[in-house]
Amino acid sequence: MRAVVICLCWLAASLSGSASSLAEEPPGGASSELWRAPSGAPCRAELIQRLGGVRVSAAPSGTPWIVSGPSNLRLAASTQTTSVALTIEAASKPSEQADQDVEIALPEGCELAIRTEHGAVHVDLGGRAAPISVDTVSGEIAVTVAPDVEATIALATSGMITVDFTISINHRYHEEPAKHGQIVLGDGATQMRLTSLRGNVSVLRLWAR
């Protein structure tokens, strides 16, 4: 089924915020940019959705956020100079489950916060770490990282934890989530937080491609 690509440049007339943060639509009707941070500025995005999966991949430095998703995706967005908040309404009940995951290409140096209820979240940044936080009620979280990244990864869930790295786990009985773990890679400079109340959480090693 054909993916739908949503771009803030296309929606600019209906959005408030700094016009300088919106990119021009590329020529020829190619996949459009969602949002471009001003040159040299930090950028942060928040994605909120109820059902449906999310996949996050790496984008080369300087490229914009790109969001594609299911055919019934509806997007509401607000923009500021260095951040964008996205609300994705891809499905409101299981019978309307999304026919495709929402896909995000994450530029280097950008932060991403994801909040969802039941959708699985998969993060593969191709060998680098990024300041990402994920919060879900029952969705699975799967993150792939290279062993030589500099990151501190905090995990919390009452489900199963699967890791390819050394981890310390603190059990908090009669609480939810009941298990809290931490992985420190290198100097631990980049902070990543993964929380699922009842879904499984995995942090796996990225092998050479």
C-alpha cells in the first residue's frame, strides 16, 4: 500500500510558528521535507500517537525530519524556531489499525520524544546514539546501537528486558514498571530513556553491515 508523506511546508498556511523553520518543497513532487532546523541550531521533535508503530532511522546531518505513514494518518503540528510537536492520529481503535508504521528520519544532533499507547517503537540509528525518549503503555521498544557509541540508556518495564550489553537492574516490587535498568556505553554522554509499562524492551548490538 502506498505510503503517505506529510510535510509541514505543504501545511504551512494552516500552521503557526516561524516561517524560517519550514523548508521549501523539493522540485518534481519528490518526498517532501517535514521540517528543517535553522542552520547550527539544536532541534527537538515530539511525536504523540495512540495506536500504530513507529520506526526511527538515521538521516545524514543537515537533512530534515521526514514522516511517512498509513493512508488514514491525520497530522496536527505546531512549530517553533527549533522544535516541532506532532500529533499523529493513525488509528483510534484496534479495528482501524494502521496499515503502515509512521517513519521518522532523524538528523544528527536532534532530540526525539515519542509517546504512544500500544504501538511498537523500533529505533536503528545506524551506529550512532541520539537523545531519544520513548514512553508507551504496552508497546514493544526495540533499539539497535553500535557498541562504540557514547550513551547512557535507561530502561523501565514490567515486561521482558533483552540486551546485548552489560546492564544493572533494580527490581521495584509492587510498582509499575517493576524493573529499571541502566546501560552505560563509553563515557555515557548521550542520554536515552526507554519506558514501557508492560511491553518488552530490547537494546541490541548493531553488527557490521
